[in-house]
Amino acid sequence: MKKNKNNPLALLTSSALALPGLSSVAAEPVERPTMSVGYSDYAEEALAEQDVLFGSTERYDIEVGQFRFVTPIGDSLQVKADYSYDKLSGASPWYVASDADGEPVQVMSGATIEDKREDVGVEIKRYADSMSYGARLGYSTEDDYRARSAAMTIDVESADKLQTYSAAVGYSRDEISASDHELFFGRPEAEDKYSSDMYLGFTQIVDKSSLFQVGWTHQRHRGYLTDPYKLATVELIPQAERRPDQRFSNAVSLTYKKFLENVDSALEVSVRYFRDDWQIKSETLSLGWHQNLSNYWRIVPAVRFYHQSEAYFYDLVFSEMPDKGYFSSDYRLSNYSARSFSLELVYEHFDWQVSMYVEEYRTGDASFFGRGHNDHPGLVDFTLANIALTLAF
């Protein structure tokens, strides 16, 4: 597991630098079985009391346990199995109302929500001389939710190994059975959601110290896309929100990685553009610096800026019923900007590796992209911390 610091591409193409879904080379299976265990804590900051009309100001806290096992089978096969367990507690934004001065205030869920989720996945991948292809099956369950998924991937290298062409397709079916549906009008007893996605990617090794990646993702969702636990104020009356029963989206990502030999580090710059038929448009800019501190230590500071426009059926409150009958005041569909700062510290020594990661995420009015204002009282700020241990046998 010890990296080769004398090879710039070894740093550029290491798993610590590679973005999810963007493999730089078709590669080969792991040489030995590898096991990883991790723990994450996600904590949302409490809302200000003046922004909450009713309910708790406390928000979600989520604890996540993770396990992964990867092993080679022969010279050309690799099997991966992973499992995660999430435990959630806290209050959630319910709907937006107006106070006595006509200012928007958040109504939170009246009781603390407690839930747990389990997720399991199995992947098998085959490696040939200049390509790899694989398939994955996944299953997750919550108190009110079940999902089954399947995906297939392929990566093909050029003869000179300077280009890699990647493709993937995926499909999932989700079954929703909202809690307390017999007590709240509009909450479904049983609904389904179907999702499919396709990915195409290209990686170019520019020279011995840099590479460029481009990716395109197309997603389609149909069925029940409404959040069963959200209300919206329409003509002064809170009622169950309604969203369209289909959603199509496209996203393009561009990434450049450059190894700087004189300082033994790598720069990573990534931009992403997203568009969907709900009229949401978003842009993301990510900057990361991967610095080797010694033969065993590496530190990775990163910053990310994000902005999105609002869905066409979104508003804080609705003075009248929208023409198409769709309406939501969910802050996740609003116009807002966000920025995050993260720091990862990695210690890697022969057959084992320890990584520690922390991220601060903040939303607000200021936009790195120079536009946008949001006065939604329920925007979320959070802190994420993770520690992981990986062992090779």
C-alpha cells in the first residue's frame, strides 16, 4: 500500500485523488484482500430561535458505520462487498409560514425523528489487457423506505495507455411507505420511484505529471418524487407538497490534476454544471491540494463553491394555487449558494492506512458565481467528520 513517490502519475491516479466514477486507467485487481472500516458523524447546526415559529431548533445528527472488503479472485477478477449502517435523530424542516410582520419563518417537526438505514452492495469486476468491466447489485432499507439497485461499468484504455474511455448504466427501484400515513393527509401508504442513469467519461494523460478528465451524466426519475414529510403554505393553509412525477437531468464535469514535483504535491481543479427539467441549474467549483509531508503522511485541504437556481414550482409561501398544481417550499429546491472547507490527513504505512477527514459546510446569500439571494429560514449548515482504517492482508 505504500505509494511510489518517484512516479508522478502514481500520485495523480491514486485512489486518494481519483474522483468517484472517474478512473484514470482500466488498472488491475487488487493484489491482496483489503478490508476497510470507517465511522462518520454528520451534525447539522441548530436554527436561530427567531427563524423558527414552531418546533425544535435542533436538526439532524447522523452516525454512520462503514465496512468494505475487496479481494482478488485469480489474476483477472475482483470482488467488492460493502455495508453501512446509519442512525439518525433530530428535527426536520416541515414547512414555511409568515410571522406577524410577513417575514418567512420555519415550522419544524414537532417531535424528534429517529430512523436507521442499512445499505449493502456487492460488485464483481473483470480485468483484461486494456479494459475492465463489472456489475454491482445494491439494497438499502429504512423504516419507511426500501431500494434495490443494479449497475454495470466498463473502462477501456487506448493502446498507448494515455486515454481511458468509461461508461456506466444504473437502475434503481424505491418503495416508499411514509411513517404515520394514517395520521397525516397526503402521506402515502405505498408509492414507488424508478431511477435510471447513464455515465460517459474520458481521461487523457497529458504528460508525465498531469491529466484531464471529462464526464457526462444523464439521470431520469419517475413515479413518486414528492417528499412525503414536507408541507407548503398555499392560500394560508399548510398542505402536503406536490412535485412532478418525472425529472430528467444532465451534468457535465471537468477535472484537471497536476503533479508539482518540486513541492511533492498535486493540484486538483474540478467544475460541474447541472441542468434539469425542473429548471434547476447549478454550478460547482472544487479546488484541492494534495501535499505529501513525508513517505507516510499526506494532507489534503480543499474548498468547494456551489450555487443553484430554484425549481419552477418552488416558493416560500403561495398566495394562490399554482396553475400546474405543483408546489414546494423545500429549501433544497430553492435558489441558494454554499461553500465548504475540508481537511483530510492520511497516514499510509506498508499494509495499512488511516485517514481522518473533517468538512465545514455553510450556506448563505453570497455566491462565488456572482448572483443569487435566498431568505429561506431553513437552509442547512453542517459539520462532517470521518475516520477510516484500511488493512491489506
